[in-house]
Amino acid sequence: MDLMSDMPMGSMSMGDGAPSLFTLQKMYWAVVGSAIGAATLVNILNRLLAQHRLRDSSLTPAKPKSLFFNTYATLTAIVREISYATIHPLTVGNYTIHFPPLGPVLIILANLITILVLSFYKLDTADVWKWEDIGYSTGFMAICQLPLIFLLAGRQNIIGFLAGMSYASLNWFHRWAARTLWLTATIHMCFWFRDWARYDYIKYELYNDELTKRGFAAWVILTFIVVTSIRPIRGLSYEVFVLQHLVTFVGFIVAVWMHAPDEVRIWVWIPIGLVVFDRVVRYVWGAYANLAVFHRKSDKGSRVWTHSATFTPMPGNITRVTVDNPGINWQAGQHVFLTCHTIVPLQSHPFTIASLPEDGKLEFFIRAENGGTRRFFRFASKNDKVLGVEPAPAVRGRTVFVEGPYGTIRSLRQFDSVILLAGGMGATFTIPLLRDIVSVWTKEINGQIGQGSFQAKRLAATKRIRFVWVIKSRAQLILFESQLQSVLADVAECRLRQPDFQKELEISIYITCDEKLEAPTTAPPSLPLPTQSLVTSGLDFSYEKGLSAEKDNVSIHSASAESSSTAEPPAPVGKGCLPGGGCCCTTQIEDEDQVTTCACTCSGPVRSEQTIATPTVNEKPTLSTASSPSPSPTVLSGRPYPQTIIRKVLEKAEGESAVVVCGPPGLSDDVRRSVVYLSDERAVHKGTGAQGIYLHVENFGY
């Protein structure tokens, strides 16, 4: 483990024609640089492709029409089928292990193989006289990985900017690159121990050699960092994880710097520089975004700070946080880090922005879990006049700080068809994407084309949108009632202004657990009834399929809080039924168009959470199929079958389609497998002419 030498080891060859240690480090970074360069090239091509589609005046702008774009589409389809593939989750007791898709796994394996090949290149592990050389080579290869780990970790991410990836997506690579570093450092240490063991010298070195002490300390700290970054452990307390991660990072860098010889300390200074760069950019941008001197101050703002937020309790232990007149701009699907020191001191949490810039406000829906999010909900509950507590003027608005926005997703406007699937609070990600495309449709009807940096023939190539939202209780409908009203009203207006409007929008809402859901034993026998509708305040959720149940007109504002089910195995695939009782429905609906009977399985009683009564607020008139050409959402009890939903959209697609999912891991896994299966079924890579499928999976939770 001794890297100290009077002569520069890095410039020396390990013998037998092996390159020098410095050369091995350069070779590694040549590989890494090539990978980043390839990702950058793909990102540039995708951006050019998006612009090309918006300038295309044909009826099928999202369809490749040249040899180059046909070849690119075929190669992309091949890569996607491989990279999206994932194996079924593994259940061990009450814990379910979800595996990452094959694409990221292959990248991590390629990095590991590169490291191992360069570390052992032309070195015989069976030769005792080469063990010291292997100790040197693995040490040099370990330390040169540090810049990559920190490049993947920063929020102001250089790799993310070049490759068009979010720092949140790169954080997964950051964790596995760190584990690769740990493995390399462990091999480095073990070969030195193996060499010293021949002379029973390990204990002596650990007690008497300062360089060995520092190296062993660095390995211990790195081991602690790797172990605590495992999802089950870091999920115990995210705030504690972040704090200890920062502290141990400093200790690790100091130990490595003291352990490494002068000739390789540049690999330590680079990460330090990257951290400083990330922090400086974040603080400078944060100061601009949050200091009122740089913005027109809101009436609710303080004299110094820009942002003042109101906190409102919602059903299901959810807090709605609203920031009027924000000092930042953002795009649909992005998130910010929100800080409120008067409620949760010295903590910053990432929250998806559930509003669009044209709303003139930042809006967040935050589920109360542990730590800071639960404090938000408690504060909102104690200071809300709906609950009978009239808040004092001083607590109506609290000063908050925002950092961001962060998050990257390819513009969905370039795709022919878009399928948006969300589970629970994942709708905070998908609903802004839905609203963004529909708003573009409205602008096209109003003739607002060609306003960008290039003269576009259209603002969006999207012809149809399929939106699916899976929730546990109808109480959650209140969260996005006004947004759904706005979307349906915009589509209705487009159809009224342009009778030949060809855009399609279909919305389905699946309710899995509800206080109004009946078990099959209490439901009437299969009986075809006329179309039923669940009338809500502002929304007409029509059951347009022939379903069996009693008519149930209930306002979502008077519904009880969100419910949760007991953990039991899912029921066999079957039909759905109307909400109308008090249990959980685990039935998976294979095809909405063929739902004719009630066959839901009651998997357990509904357990009530804290109920928050919320006043009815009608921002727009009620939409109904009788007064408007806009379709109403379909509400079903049970779980969706993603493969059927996606297939039906793809059968109508006349160009590349996009599938976006945000929700629990189980839903994301189902969508991934469905996309891979349908991509293979459509045989894009075999030259059938079928269009490709772009998949974006937004991570859910920490």
C-alpha cells in the first residue's frame, strides 16, 4: 500500500512492454472522453432532429424521410431495445428489489472492465514479484477515477450539459462509479497486504508506516460512504445522509491527498476544483434568483428576498406550496430545491414544479413523509383557516429560497404521439408536460408560429396525447382539478375555433383504493347499464364504457383523505368496476374498451388517514360532453395494463412516439418492459417502417 518512492513511479514501466502508469491513466481518460463525446454527439443530433421536425411542413413531421434519418432511427431503435430492457423485480420477504435497465448497467460494466484491464495489463497475478507492481498500478488507476465521480455528482453538471442528461440521472452513475473506485482501492490494498503477508509485515506497516495509516484511513472512509449510500440505508433519513455524506467526503479527500505522492495529487485537486465550481455557480445563481434587488418585488415579498410562499394542507397529508411571481424561469418537467429556514432550518429538498411559467407562480404538491416534508404539512395544518385556525398575517407567507431549475427531458413537442403515465404524486411531473403540449396546440390555432430563433412551420408535431393517472383515492383528484379543467377547456376551444382540428387527447384515471369502492360480494351481478358519470366540481368524469354499479354523484372536495391498502399479492388480470364501496381493487384492466362487468378484487379494507376538508374553488365552468366537443376523462377502478395502452397509441402513430412515466418502481418497470416488447414487436430495427419509441422514466423519490 506504499505509494511513496524517491523516484517518480508514474513515468516508469512495469516491465514486459507494459506502458507507464501515467500512460495507463491517460488511456482510461481517453475511453471516458470518447464515451462523453459520443453522448454529446447524440445530444446534438437529437436537438437538430427536433428542429428539423418543427420545420417540416408535411403531414408526418415525426417520420424519417431520408436515408440518414432512417439509418439513425434504426440504430436508435436497436440501442433503445437493449438499454431499456430490465428483468423482473425480486421479492425477498417484505422487500422488493427493483433492477436498473440494461443500458446503464452495461455502461458501468464497461467502466469496470476498462479499469481492471488497465490495472492488470501485462501483469501476472500469480507471480509474487509482480504483486507490488499490481499494488502500484491499481493505486494509480484508483486515484485517476476521482474526477469522474465528482463530474457525475454536481448539480451544475458538465457531463449532463454535454450529454443532455439530468444530474439526477447521472447520480446513479455517480454511485456506481464510486463503488468501482472502492473495488479498485480494495484490490490495491489487498495486493500490498498480500505482498507484506509473505514476511508477516501487515501489522507492522499499519502501526508504524504513516503512509499506510493514511491509505487505510481513506479506504475505511470510502467503505463507510459506499455502505451508507445504499438505498435502504440512505432512505432512513435523507437529511442525515446528506450531512454525513458531505462530512465524510471532506475526510476522504484529505486522507487521499495525504496518502498520494506529489506526482498524482493533481487527481485530487481536480475534484476539489469541480466542487468549488459547482458551489460557486450555485451560490451566484441562487443569489440572483432569491435577492429582490434583481427582480420586481412581489407585494408579498420582503424587502430583501424575492420569494414568499403560502402553505395549504390538502387531502392525503399533502401540502400545496405556492410561490407567486418567482424570480426564475423553467420548463415543464423540471424541479427546484426548496428551502424554508423558518419551518425547516438548514434543509433543502427537491420538489417537482407542478405549474407552468405562464401561470406566474411556482406550485408544489408535497407529500408528508419524514423530516422536513412532515414539518411543512404540520405548519400548513396549524395555520389554515379551513381547519378553524385563522392564521396571523405574519404567517400567511413565509420566505423561501429556490435553487434551480434542474432536470432535463427531450422536448415532447417533436414526437407524433405522447403517452404520459403517472402513479400518485408522479402526476406533478406529467401534468405540466400535458399542459405544455396542449398550450402549444392553442397557440397554433391562434397563429402564434415562428416566434423562436428559427422559423418553425409549427410549434409542435404532436398529434395525440394519452394521459393515464393511477391514484389510490378519489380525494387526490382535487390536487389537479384546475389543471385538468384548463387542458380540457383548451382542447374544447381549439375544436370550436377549428372544426377540422385533428389533435387527440384521451385521459384515464385509475383508482386502486377508495372509500367508495365495493367488494365483488356487495356489488350487483353483471348487468349492462347505461353510461354512468361521476360528477365532480368542475369536471365530468364519465364512465363511457358499459359498467355495472349504482350511479354515484360525489364531489371530490367532500371525499375523505387518501387511503392505502394492505400488502397482499395482486389479483389475477381481470376487468375493472366502478368506485362505490370501501376496499382496494388490485384487478389489472387489460383493455378499457372491453370493460363490461365488475370483477374487482377486494384486497383489504381502506385505512383512513388524516382528513383535511378543502373548500370548493371553481376556476372554470363545468365541462361536459353535452356542451363541449372535448372528451371527458374515463375513471376506472383497478390498475392499468401499460402494454395495451401504449400499443393502441402506437397503432395510430405516424412518426416517433414518446412514453413518459413517473411513479412507483413497479409502474416504471411495467412500462419499461412494455416499451421493449412493443419495440421488438413493431420491429423498427428490422426495417419494417414502424416508428421508434422514446422512453423517459423519471425517478420517484430519493
